[in-house]
Amino acid sequence: MENGKNNTADRELRISRTLDAPVDLVWEVWTAAEHIANWWGPTGFTNTISKMDMRPDGEWILVMHGPDGTNYPNRNVFKEIIHHKKIVYAHVSDPKFTATIEFEAQGERTLMNWHAVFDSAELFNAVVKTYKADEGMRQNVEKLEAYLVAQKAVR
């Protein structure tokens, strides 16, 4: 799907963040349903995860519950899992995109690079305009950071 940055620049979202948590904890909160349910999605959203099968061709099925009570069913299929390094999944429900999240251990911190490529520029533009996907991704990372702080406090 991705043929290089020049071919996807008009249909991608990217965010990089150095997280104040070791890679094992970051990996755990990304890959365990009981953790990701607590921080996934933009501000005000909650989640019900019915399946999270962390292996290639495994499904991640969830419903995101919006602050206005709207439910957003999501179905994803994992394409690649490299322990403590990389997660690639295809969001196969609308809107269709492929997300790659890479993790790089930096001592007690972790560099996370999150990249989402939508199937078309038109779809990307519609999703950003309608759902503010760019802002949602930033909020999602902020929720992740706050969740990691809370998890470090209870360890």
C-alpha cells in the first residue's frame, strides 16, 4: 500500500513522540485489551473491545463510544507484529487506512512513531474535515501519555 513518502504525503497522518516510559510498558499498554481500552481514541471517547488477537491476520474489534453517545464500530486486522518494535494494522471498516506504529527503546523512555496512510487523498481529506482525524490522533497520544504516567505510578 505504501510506495514511499512522496506517493502518500497527501493521504497520511504522522506523529512522533518520546514517551516517558520504557518500551516494555509502552508495548503492554498498546497490546493488552485491558490497557488500550482505557486510553484509545480522542478526548471524551471510551471503548468496548470484543477481540484483540495480536498476531498477523488477527482481528482487533472494538466499539468507540463518543461523548455524545454515538457508537463507532471498528474492525482492524493486524498485518505485522514485531515484539517491542512494530505494530501494523489495517483498519478494514470505513474509513480504510493502514497504521504503522514503531517503538524504539531509549533507556527508560520510548520513541514512538505512528503513521497512518489512508486509501486515497479524497478519503483522507474527508476524514480530516469531518472527524478531525489529525486532532484526534494528537488527543489519542496525549491520553496515552497520561495513561503511561498513571501506570508507572502503580508499578
